[in-house]
Amino acid sequence: MPVTVTEVSEGISVEPNQVYVIPPNAMMSISGQTLHLSPREESRGMHMSVDHFMRALAEQKGNRAIGVILSGSGTDGTLGMSEIQAHGGVTFAPDEASAKYDGMPRSAVVAGYVDYVLSPKGIAKELARIARHPYVARDPLPHAIEAVPTGSAGLSSIFQILRRTTGVDFTHYRQTTISRRIHRRMVVHKIDRIEDYAKFVQGHPAEVKALYQDMLINVTSFFRSPRLFDALKSTVFPAIQKSLSRERGIRVWTPLPLGRWQIQ
């Protein structure tokens, strides 16, 4: 099937079988099925246009977002790939023999934000498979994955394994986050049923670690402000620790949009 390559103009709608190229000196985002452009702001550092777009894509498409970094120099795209993973999406990078300029894909791989490292043909094959998976399919199959049932035996088994291995109890963790993280790992391993994934976790210690890391992924925008993070380290956390004994834990609440709050 032929593919058309188009330079993006403001307000253009995304269509299937199209390749869209960002114009020079612009930043791009997506809202629904529409691409938006804004002038690139002057800055002393590098312009992270890939991070900017991937962040918007992750926020808009959630678990249906897929990130692929094929080639390029620098670190642009690394934080964007982490955002896609944090929202439940899947990420790809080419193997070392494939990328002409391997700086960008290597940065994302080293940071741990790439699910698949494959040849370009391998990436295309996996993209076709994932497009048919019930977790991301546009028209879900009858047996499509929904929210993980709270009392399911498979989920309980996964919780027990995580607690025994890591010491962390995810039983009361936010259910939507749990569902998104577990389903993401299921897509990566080509597993459709929660019970089958629980068995997979039991037999693969490396997957326990990977799932644990996925559970703890959070959107990183707050930590892009070094001034705020330094204040936490130097002032807030030491003050909290002084007033607590070793036996007491610390609960941290993070603000969400629209005034909602979530316990971590």
C-alpha cells in the first residue's frame, strides 16, 4: 500500500497510511486527530521537539500511543519515550546495526525506556501485531481486555509475587494504574489473559522486576524543574524525617489536574 509523505500545516487531520513531517523551526503537538504547530521558542539549550510531541501523544492517546526512535543524534526523545511508557504505551528502537545515527535511540535504550530493540523489519512486524491486540485495537475484539477485576485470582497472584519479591504491596494502589501497567506488560509479551500473565510472572523473575519498575513509572514533568526538586531534597524531606521514628512510614500526596488528589 503506498504511503504519502506530507509536511504538517496547522490543523491538519491525521489519516491512516500517511507520514507527517514537522516543518523547520516549529514545535508540534496533537489533540484528538489534529496536529498543531507552534513557533519554536528561543533557548540556550537544545530544542527537544521529539520529547514535546511524544508527551502530547502520550497524554492524548494513553495506552494506544506507540513511540519509535529510528535515528538521530543527542538525547531528544528519551523523556518522550518515558512518558509513553508511563501512560501505558509501547516503545521501540532499532538495533545497533540499523541506525545510521544511534545517539537518540541509544539514549532511550540506556535509560530503560525502550520495550523492543529490533531491526526495522522486526519493528514493522511487531507494530502490525500490536495494532491487532485487544489492548490497543480501534475496534476491540469480543474478548478485549478491560479493567483487571479486583478480586481475580490472576491479579491476586501477581500482587503476592510482587510483595514477596520487592516488599511492596500494590493491593491498594490505584486500580486504573495497575490495569494500565499490567496490560502494557501483557502486550510486550504477547499475552491476552491475566491468568496466563500471572503464570508467566511466576516463571520469569526478570519479569517481576520489569513489572515492578513499570508500576512505579510516573509522569516526569515535575522533576524537569531542578529548583523544585532541590528544595524537596534539601528542605522538605529532611524536615519530615526529623519528626519521624524509623518505624513510621511517609505518605506523599501528589496533586492531579482539576483539583483531584492521588495517594502514592
